[in-house]
Amino acid sequence: LPTVADPNQYIGAAADIDGNGSLDILFRNNATGANTAFLLNGANFRSTQVLTANPNTSQILLGGGKFNADAHDDLLFGSPDTRQYQAWFLNGPNRIGVSPIG
């Protein structure tokens, strides 16, 4: 896998962003709100994909999964201090909707 040199980036989730049946590794940058995925084919790195940014830097990326009825994996963001959470509905790397949880 490529090196991630920015200390503000962390692995926040694994989800199938590109729909190829393999989990991809998702990174969140706490300083900028940027979200990036390492797209994988099995254990093999294919490419890097920029996802929709979350400008609320108080929210962390907590996980990925299917939170709505479509075929695409989605993301879970939240602020544990405030206990406010959001599901981000994705279509590939693009956010198509947001829903508060709780």
C-alpha cells in the first residue's frame, strides 16, 4: 500500500466504495475534513479515490456499511463528545444524502 505521511490522517473504516466486492480502506484527515479511499482488489492496491469531504472536523469517521436500501456502502460519522451521529449515503465516492442517527 502507499505510504500515508500526514499525521492527521487515520484509518476510519473499511467499506466497498467502488462496488467490486472487495473492502477498501478509508482515511479521514482530522485537520482538513478530507476523506480518501485506497481502492483494493482483494489484498492488492489499485488506486486512490478522493471522497466527498466532511468539513465538520469535530466529527470522526466511525465505520462503513449499508445504511439505506441501495447496493452501495455508506459511511458513519459522529462526534462522541456530543453524541451526534450521521449516516452518509454514498453512490460510489459521492455523497448523495445525509441522515442523523439517534
